Amino acid sequence: MAIKKIDYYGQFTPTGPDFSTAKRFQALAGLADQVGEAAVQLGQVALKERAQKAAKAGALAGAQVQRDEQGAIIAPELQEESTYYGQAFNESAINAYKSGISLDARKRLDELAEQYKDDPIAYKKEADAYKSGVIQSLPLELQVEVAPTLDEDIYFREKAVRKNFNENELSKNIAILEEDISSLENQILYAANKGDVEQQQALQTRLNKLLADNVALVDPRKAQDRLDALAKNVAEETYLGQIDDIANNQDIPLSERLAKTENLLSELRNTEFLADLTPDQKRALESQIDVKVNDLRIQLGKEQSTLTTAEALQVSNLKIAAKNGGIMLDTDIVRETDKLFMANKISGDERTSIINNVISRQGKDLDKNNRIMDVSNRIKGDDTIVVTQQGIDDYYNDVLEPQLSDATPEQKSMSEAMYIQTTRMVPKKVQAKVNSYLTSGNPELVTQAAMLIDRVDEIPGMFDALTTPTNKAMAQNMVRLMEYMEPPEAYRVSAQLVDPRDQARVQARQAQIKDEKYAEEKYPKWAKSIVGDIDPVSMPLAVRQYQTVFESYYLTGMDEDAAKDQAEKFLSANYSDSTFGPMMYAPEQYYAIEGDVEYIRDEIYGIVSQASDIYGEVDRGSIRLLTDDRTARTASTGKPEYRVMFVDESGVIQTINQYFVPDVESAKQAKMAENEARMREKRALTPAQQKLEESRINRIIEEETGVRPEQAKTKVRPASEIYAGSEKIPSQIAEVVGKGLEVATTPQRAALGVVEAVTSQVTGAVSKKAEQQRKRIQQQEELRAKEEQRVREAARKGEQ
């Protein structure tokens, strides 16, 4: 086969270099680069996440605000700035600290703004002092951050305080100006009414100057309107003054005065007099003048009536006596009133008025007398009578005070204190007098008031019944200051010391009480020094009451020693030993019967014993009376209420939920019955006394009758048995028996058998002498009965 030559279109073209291996290596190299870049990116993400976590942790840790025991913010300790945690912590801590400081500052600045709302200068001073204290306690890097914020807060509040102060001052100045203007206007009108032209013009000049000097406070247009209105009123008062001069001129006959005033009124109505007045103002003026004219008409009518001067005086006296009493008897008032009415001297309405006043006054007098009698009986010891404040005041005003008119201050003080102690109430007049004396600035009056206060404070349950702690503190401060000051100066200083507006003093003393731990350390110690070692139940109450009294006086302005004296006086007056142990408001001070309150334990034991299925057998000696705030309140009325505590059969301490008040009346009745039984026992005749009495009576009968009686029988027989079988019994025998029975009802009843034996033997008429002897015996027995009754009543009063 022939070989064909490769032509152009089929020519051989050599292949180029083989780069496939190189490309594979390049691909591998590019992949490595991409992997490296991805690794770098992944590392940056992880680093960023770690930074965010560190920053978040630092921010949370820095945001925690720490405070000390007093509540002040503690400056944070900043971290190193080289870490994300440190940077975030510092930024968060600074922001949190700034925020806390700002909030505390705003709160304190608000308090200062409220406290010194009427004194912008004092506010600025206190606010700057507060700012200085805050800034000085901060690190330097925080001072720069906080100071501008505080300055801004102080500025805006100072601006508000100053605005409030200026507004208040403006209102005050306007009010003072208004008062001065009104006063001058009234004086001008009065001068015009009296026709004092010179005084009127002088006052008008003062008013014009006052308005001109205060143009900043008074609108000129309103000031002119006011002056115009005043001019009209001056014209009216001038005219009314002329009317008054005529109407009240006693030198002119009444008829002539009436005629002149009627002419002036007619002139006012029919002419253009006072043309500047509006129709309403003119009508008002006419009405005033018409009233004066009518008064004159009435006076003239009375003058022309049929009443003589003597009759008019009689009617006047009747009206005065009917309303007030004391001039004449009520029966005489009614009789004389009826006489005048029947003689047509007074009208039916006048008669009705007089008699109604008599009846009304009688009712009031009766009510008043009953109230006074109630108080009188209460003073005598009848605690069952309820007295009212009005009765206490009536008795003091009408009975006690007149009796003390010539008494010395010491005697008055003692009598008034005894009156208050007996009635457990304070007359309003005494309370007003004491407070008036305390604030009078007069050393003698202050001393008299203090004397009575000391006595009343010593009455259990009546502490501070006469006055307030403020007045008492002021009086004591004044007495102390007068040792080295004049009374007026001592009064001024003592008034400043107890000024309730002095909050700085109150807050300073409250801080002292808190810082020096009065409640934890001093009050328990001071109270214990007064009441001693009392049970754990009563001791906290004593401490609390000591604290209440002490702080009420100390915070009011009294010094510490004087406040302690008041608290000691309070506890000493109300704490005492009792059969129930040392306690406040001991029942011996309120419910004792013949000095004994053991009946209270018996009564409580009886109540508790009714629940023996619950408590079992209760130990009587474990019964205690507990006091609380309700006991203190009710003690001021003289009838304190107690809680009851006791130990049951199982040894468990139990209390009764209801408050206990002893049944004094029942206890008194039982005590009275016991005393009467004891008296009867003492009066009973002994056997020897009975024998002597029998012998004495036998001798009397034998001397009068000549008959010797039989021996006394031991058994008393009825009269029907004694006279059984007697056919002839003189009528006098019944009388003798009656006399004998009367003798038997006396302490000599043991002699009854003798009398019966004698009556069985008497067969003739009783001689006149024997009858007289028996009458004498009867009289003696009646006297003995009266004496017994008197003794019973004396015993009953002693128990009350």
C-alpha cells in the first residue's frame, strides 16, 4: 500500500508542555491559603466572643453598688484597664456609682428644699455643705464626673425654693398691706360718722401715702377704684352720723328727735342728695335710716304708754328675775306677772315670755343641782354614781371655788388636787387656769401652776391630765432660767427652747437618742432603778412607758435631767407593790376595800374554776394581773382594766382574752355582811353575862310585884301555850307580853325565858310603878337599836 503524504490540512501539530501536575500543586497551594485565612477568621471570632464575655462579666460586677451600715454608697475599687473585664468593670462601676450618688443627692437635696422652703439662703448653705461632703469622699476621677451633676441639681432646686420664697413673701406683704388698708378705711369711716373732719383727713393722707409707697403690690387702677368706693362710703357715714347725733341727743325731746329724723329720711327719698350713689346703695342707706326712725317711734310709743316709772321698773325686775333668778321667789314672779297682765299693764306675749323663762330656769337649776349633788355624793365615797364633766365644772364653780376665795395658793392647790383625785376628772376652769399661768411669764403664777401640776401628776392614772408636755417643759425651763435671767428674758428663751417649729433641735436629739442607744441601754437601766426587779412580762411595759414620757419631754425642749424627773415621777406614781407583785396601776390604788384586794384573787379564781375541765386545778398564788396600754387609758378614769395570767394544773401559763374589771360592789356587800356578822357576834351575851342579866331582871320584877320569878326556862314557848287554861287574864297581861317580846329582839334576848316565866305567874293587875319600869327598859332598848344602826352606817361609810 502506497504511503500518502500528509498534506497541510492534515499536518502534525506538536503538543505544548504538560502543566497539569503544576496546576494540581497550585490548587493544593490555593486550598492551603484559603484554609489559613479561614483559621485566622475563626480565631478572631473566638477572641471577640471571649472579649464580649469578659466585658459583660466586668460590667455586671461593676454595676453592683455597695453601701455601708449607714446606707452611704461605698466608692468602688477600679480594675486594671489592660483587660476587657477591667475596662467594662470600671465603666460600669463609675456609671453605677454616679447614678447612686445622683439618686441619693437628689433625695437629700429634695429633703433640704422642703426643710428650707422658706429660706433659700439656708438651703444653699446646707446644699453646698452636703455637696462638699459628697465630693470629698470620692476618688479624684469620680469628683470630676459627679460635681457638675450636683451643681445642676442644687441650682434648679435653689431656683424653685427662691421662687417659692418670693411668692410667699409677696403674699405675706400683700396680706399685711391689705390689713393696713382695711384698718385705715375703717378708721376713716368711723371718723366720718363721728364728724371728726380733721382726723378723717389725716387718716386719708396716710392711706394715700400707703398706696403710693406700694405701687408694686397694688394695681393702680384697683387702688383708685377702692378710693372711689371709700369716698362714697364716707359720704354715707357722714350722713348716718348726723342721723345718730339727732337720734341719740338726750337733750332734745323724743318727739322732736323723731320729727327731725323723719324729715331727713323724706329729704333723702325726694331729692338728689348723694347723687353719686347707685339706686341699690341709696336704698340700702334709706333702709338703715328707716331702722333708726322706727327705733325712735318704738321708744316714743313706750314713753306714751300707760306704764308709770314704778310699773316699768317692776316689769323689768320681773323679767330679770324670771331669766336669772335670785331676786325674788318664783311663786312671787308668777303672781306679780299675773297681776300686771290682769291690769292690762303687760301683753299676753310678755306674760308668756316671763313665765316660760321661769319654767326654763327652774329646769336648768334642777338639772344643775342634781349634777352638783351627784358630785357631792361621789366625793363622800359613793363610787356607783356617774358624774359628768358639766357636773364637775358646776360643783367647782358654785361650791369649791367660792370656798377657796380667801385660801392661800398652797391651800387652793391642795384642795383642787384632792377634788381631782376624788372625782378622777379635771374642771375645765382649773385646766384653763393652769395653762394660762404656765404661759403668763409671771414667776408667781408659774410657780402656783407647777405646784398643782406636781400634785395631780402624783395621782395614779392622772399624769399630764392638767397640761401638755410643751407647756410643762416651758414652765420648768423658765423657772430654771430665772435663776440668772430677768423673768421677761427667761420667758422668751424658754419659749424658744420649746418652739415646735425648731426641727433642728428635735432631729439632733432624736439622733442623740439613736446614737447613744437610749432604747437598748439607758431606758431599761433607768426604769429598773425606779420599779426594781419586776417580772419579765411587766418590765418591757415599764421601759416603754418610761421611754414615752422621757422622749415626749426631751424632744419638746426640756433638758435630759428634767425629762428623767418627769418619767420617774410618772412611774413612781403608777408603779407600786401589790398582792399580785410589783406592777403598774396596782389594784390597791383603785379597788381596795378596807385596804384589801384579796377578793379580786377570789373572784378570778372563781371564774377560772368554772373552766376546770380545761385548766384543771389552778394554783391561786399563780394568778397575776397584767397591764397594757388599755389599762393605762382606763386608769385615767379611775377604773383600770387588766389582763389575767395564771398557771394551770399542767404548769402551762394561761391568759384570759377578755379584760378583767373586779366586781367591787358585790365585794363591798359581802364585806359589809361579814362585818355585821362580826358585830352581832361581838354583841352576843356570854353565858356569864346572861346569868347576870337574868338576876338583874329577877330583882326588878320581885321589887315591883313582890313575887319571885321561877328559874329561867331554856326553851322559849309561844304565848298560846303560856296562857293555855287561864280563865281570868287581866288586859294588861297582853301588854306585858308585848313588852317582853320587844325586849327579846334586843341583845338581851337571852332573858326572854325569864319574862315568859313571870307572865305565867302574874294573876293581878300590873302596878303603875312596874309599868313605868318596863317603859324605861323599852326606851333603853330603842336607844340601843339606834346606836346599832348608827354603827352599821358608820361601818358602811368606812368601807366606801
